[in-house]
Amino acid sequence: MLEAKGISKVYPDGTEALCEVSFKVPEGESCSIIGPSGCGKTSLLFIFSGILKPTSGKALIAGKEVVAPSREVALILQDYGLFPWKTVYGNVSLGLELRGYGKKERQRIVSPLLKNLGLSDFADHYPKQLSGGMKQRVGFARALALNPDVLLMDEPLSSLDALTREKLQNSLLSLWKNNRMTMLLVTHNIEEAVFLGREIIVLSSRPGRVVIVVENNKVGEVDYRTTEDFFDKCREVRSSIEYGAT
Ligand SMILES: Nc1ncnc2c1ncn2[C@@H]1O[C@H](COP(=O)(O)OP(=O)(O)OP(=O)(O)O)[C@@H](O)[C@H]1O
Ligand SMILES: [Mg+2]
């Protein structure tokens, strides 16, 4: 479904961000990407979302080279990107409106999403009236309203406190289980990578290269977070991450 084929990225100023990155994520699977700061993770997501071109190599989605943004692919960033002058409902339904969906249709899609994400009571609130965790939920709802096949996420939970973060990790896991989207999640957090990724790709420090791909078959099991297997997996990932260069 999603494939990186020898992707390298050198910025015009000569910064080498990514070097020969290759991996595959099967359809409907989730994949975490973890690696030191500056190793090219955001660059890699931008390449998959079609807003940045690789210097060499290719990003493929469903067998086709990504050359421009497409409606099947949603990108969620860390800073929510909500419009302050629109309500929660308005923010979530905007994409549908832009695509010409009528009022009834928008409601049919948006209302259950808000309910699933615990936002029904806040539909008429504005972003400034929400907590960080709620804003991020609105960000998820907005992306999901368009029913994407691929969900790309760049550190979506990193600005949240630990408890909210854990709750949203659970929400993300159930969204993934229910919708079977293909997910690519960039995170700095080892536990998060292991809790949410069927595969965990560890990148080296800049220029990012694939150090190891860790298979994580138990992902999605009830209470995975508290099992011995989970801790073993975290240890395995931790031991392959290079700290240091930032
Ligand atoms: N537009 C740009 N021009 C030049 N260099 C850039 C540009 N964007 C990013 N870089 C550089 O490319 C490298 C990779 O950046 P990128 O943002 O992809 O890293 P990252 O892994 O997402 O880092 P972080 O974990 O801190 O978010 C960094 O050294 C960064 O300074
Ligand atoms: Mg980044």
C-alpha cells in the first residue's frame, strides 16, 4: 500500500536529510517511525503527502508514485491547525464543505465522528475554549471526516500531558482498528511507537537511514501496554536508537 523506495532528500542548502530510505507498509497496517531529532522524519511524511519532492527515490501509495497531494491521504501535524473562527463542528465539516457535500450529508458524517471522539457536547465551541487534547481530537476528526485511505501523522500527541496522551493513543488505536486505514506515525516516544505500530521503523541520526524494522505482532491486543511482551519490544527498540546527534 505504502512504499518508500530508496528515498533520499538533500535540501538546496546541501543539508542531507534522508539517505536511501526503503520500507513497505501493507494496506491497513500501522507503522511507527522513530529516530533522533533532525533525522528527516517530517521530511519523509511531507514526501508521502506530496508536498515535498525527494531528491532521488520514490514514495509510492497503492503502487502509484506520489507527485502531488491527494484526497486519499491525510496529514495530521502537531499544532492542530484549527481555524480559530470556526466552531468544532465547522472545523470538522470544512473539508467536506469544500468538496461540495450538502448540509445533511455533512451532518451524517460529522455527527458520529464527534460522538466517537467524545466531542459531541463541544460541537458549538471554538478552539480557544478547548484543551490541547480536545483540539487534537478535533484535528483527528477533521482528517477522518474525509475518509482517507492513508493517515500520516507527525508527532500528533507530543504536546499533550502523559495521561491525555495515553487516552488519545487508545482513541487512535480504536480508530485504526475500526477504519483499517494505513497509518504512518512519527513519534519521539518509544512506548507510543510500540503501542501503535505493527511495524516500528528506527531511523539513524541525520541523514536518516533505516537502522532496523521491528515487527510488533501483538499490537492492538487488549492491555498490551501492561504486558511483558510490550516491555521487551520497548527494550528492543530503545537499544537500536542512537541518541546523541540532534
Ligand atoms: N526547508 C529546509 N531547508 C533546509 N534544510 C531543511 C529544511 N527542512 C528541514 N531541513 C533540515 O533537514 C533535516 C531533517 O529535518 P526534519 O524536519 O525532516 O527532521 P525531523 O526528523 O522531523 O526532526 P524533529 O524530530 O526535530 O522534528 C534537519 O537537519 C533540518 O534542519
Ligand atoms: Mg519533525
